Amino acid sequence: AQRVTQPEKLLSVFKGAPVELKCNYSYSGSPELFWYVQYSRQRLQLLLRHISRESIKGFTADLNKGETSFHLKKPFAQEEDSAMYYCALSPNTGNQFYFGTGTSLTVIP
Amino acid sequence: KAGVTQTPRYLIKTRGQQVTLSCSPISGHRSVSWYQQTPGQGLQFLFEYFSETQRNKGNFPGRFSGRQFSNSRSEMNVSTLELGDSALYLCASRNLLARPYEQYFGPGTRLTVT
């Protein structure tokens, strides 16, 4: 069963506009949710984790257990935000990690 | 701590050959996972090893195999290479002894099969 769904394969926004990358998950129990980012020619890196409730590079993500969503948001997109973003889930047992199919974000100057 | 390292970074092989890729995890991490990344398929999970035992496996043919050593370093082997095996192979490590269980990735090995 698909554990993590990212409905948008491609997303384009203008610089300064708000951006939201959608992520929905299916898992019973209390999983850990993450967002990973891959900039051009760089390694895949952790952007943020739901358990930390942090804001990294202006991005935030709120875990909505009722809607089983973990959308990534930023109020004002910057050109350097252009990258591939992956939503990921880890069961709280530490079992297999699941990645979504990724969303390629392009911020238009 | 040093990050996840992978060797070699680039590899060109001919169809039918076999290849071995290597991964050194972050010190203290005993879990190592392997992924195949392609533009069309995104990230595809191959397998995960923990303390020298394979604990999870993705949907790849038996030509793809792996192993982990007592120092947690891992190798992935692909036999009888096919053109479709051309991809970026990523290794990731994580600490399963404490939450959160996030993964840390290496730079990848770019495999080209001709």
C-alpha cells in the first residue's frame, strides 16, 4: 500500500509567492514524518522533522493526524528554494522508511 | 561526525557485467539502506541492513544483493547488468537506537550501463 503520497510531481511559483507542497500518508499508529530536499548536484538532505516542530530556511510543516497530512509551507518563496522535495515516513518502531515520489519545485524570478 | 560516504562516485559498466558499490555509514549508525534514484521512478527502496542482517527488502530482482559488515559498512552488488540499471544509487544510514529515526544520505554512486 502506498504509504506516502505527493500529488504534485511539478510545482512552479513566482518568487515572493507562498508555496505549499502537499504530502499525505497512510499508516496506523504514530509515524514520524520528515521532509527531505535535494538541490541540484547535491546530496539528499533532511530539511525538517515533525517531531521537532522547527522552521528551517523559512519552511514549516504541520502534522495533521485527522487529515493524515504533512504539507510543507513557506510564506515567501525564494529562487534558492528550487529543488526536489521528498516527504518521508518512518514507523515509530524504526521499521522501513517510506518516501513519496517527490515534487520538483521551481521558483520563477 | 563525518557524513555517509560512498565509493566510487562514478562508474561505467557494460551490459552483462557485475558491479559492487560501497557505503560507509555515519559513525555509530548500524542501519544502512540502499536506494535507486532515476528521473522517471524517483527513489526506489532496495534494502536495509541492521547489524549485518537484512531487515527490509524492496521489489527488485535477485540480481540486486547486499551485505553489511561488522563495522556497519555495506556493499551492494548488481550482477548481469542491464541498461535499465543506469541510475544514481544512494546509501543512507540511521541510528535505530534513538528517535527520531531519520536517514542521512551519501552523495551517491552514478552508475552508467552501456
